[in-house]
Amino acid sequence: MQTPSVGLPGARARSWDEYRVNVGRRLVTANPDGTYTGAVPEPLLAIPVLEIDLNRDGSVRNVRVQRSPSQAEDTVQLAIDAVRRAGPFGDVSHLPQPWRLSEVFLFRDDRKFKPRSLDSN
């Protein structure tokens, strides 16, 4: 019997959009010292984008860099490490394949990030 992951609601996501929001919440919950939840500052320090391949149970199979910032290149590794710490993200077997999603990491100057999936602006 699988126990629910911290930061995820009890109900299964009904769509990939809902699942992405759950992943964003899980990223914040699993990385409390490396994230922020307030307003996104302008300008941002860096905006790496990762593509995350998942196994059916929501564990991370692979992480690829879709966009690497031209400055603060260390934020790419910070984002990858955050994803690895946060997984697994919850069962995806009921969602259409491929079991893959992208997440945009909005880094501010102190190298804390906000997942774009949680930014309502």
C-alpha cells in the first residue's frame, strides 16, 4: 500500500494541469529553504526550464534541461536537485502518456525559486 506523498492532496489529479499544480506544491513543500511563494520580482535572476519524465508511480525517471539561463548557471543544478528531493510526485498511470511535464523555475537574487505552475500572475 502506497502512502500519499507530503504536499499532495489526497485525491488523484484529474488532468495534467492539475497534476502540474500538485508538482509545484510538492516542490515547495520538499524544498522549504530554497523556495518562495510571494510575488515574483522583476527582474528575475534566472529562469531554468526542466522537462521531467516520470514512471507510472510518479517517481522521477529522467530530468532534462529545456532552457538554461545565460547567467546564474548554477540555478539549473539547484532546480534539478529540488526535483530529485521532491519526488515521487504521485501516481500518473491514469493520465495520458507520455508521463512527462515541464516546470519553469523562477529564481530571484537570493537563489530561491518559485515554480511557475504556482504563479497565478
